[in-house]
Amino acid sequence: MVLLKQIGMYVMAAFYGFAGVMHFVNPEFFLKIVPPYLPFPLALVYLSGVAEIVLAIGLVIPRFRRLAAWGVILLLIAVFPANVYHYTSGGAGMDIPESMLIVRLLLQGVLIAWAYVYTRE
């Protein structure tokens, strides 16, 4: 079980690291799902990308793992409005099936639970 938990942590770190880099490689995708009521959308895209990269690094450093896991949870809560907007706007101009947008909303809870595993020793 310890090995599975460790593998899961590295997979999570890789996931957030990759997602963070994608904020810089393809910011247009992320810009489309920033709710229009939020100011400075490009800055928010870059800021969330930096946060994902920093948290991914923190997850693989034992000293910072618990703090990074809590950071991931807070980040997931912070970006949830973008996922809601993505759904309520009909995909924000992207050709994504409604069912996938619903799955994405539900996935937030799964990702939070996954990160929560690493808030404990």
C-alpha cells in the first residue's frame, strides 16, 4: 500500500506539473474558461500555471508534501468556478460533449480526495 501511495503521489505531481506547463504552452485554452467576471484573465491563467508547477514540485519533496497537498486542495477550490463556467457556457466555445463537462465537474471532488490522502503522514 505504501508503494501504491508513493506512485500515486508521483502521478499527481506529474499531472499538475504538466497542467501547469500547459498554461504557458496553450494559454488560449485556459483563457476560454476563465469566467468573464474575473479581472485580468491572462494573469490568472499564468498565476494558476505557476501555482500548479510549484505545487507539483512541493509534492515530490517530502518536507513540503503535506503543505503542497493542502495547496492543491485550495487550488482546486479556487479554479472550480472556471469549471462551472466551462459547463454553464456550453463548453466556452469548445466542441466538448456536455457529459464530459459534467464529468470534469465531478472529477474535482475526486482530485480533492486524492490530494487529501497526502495531507496525512
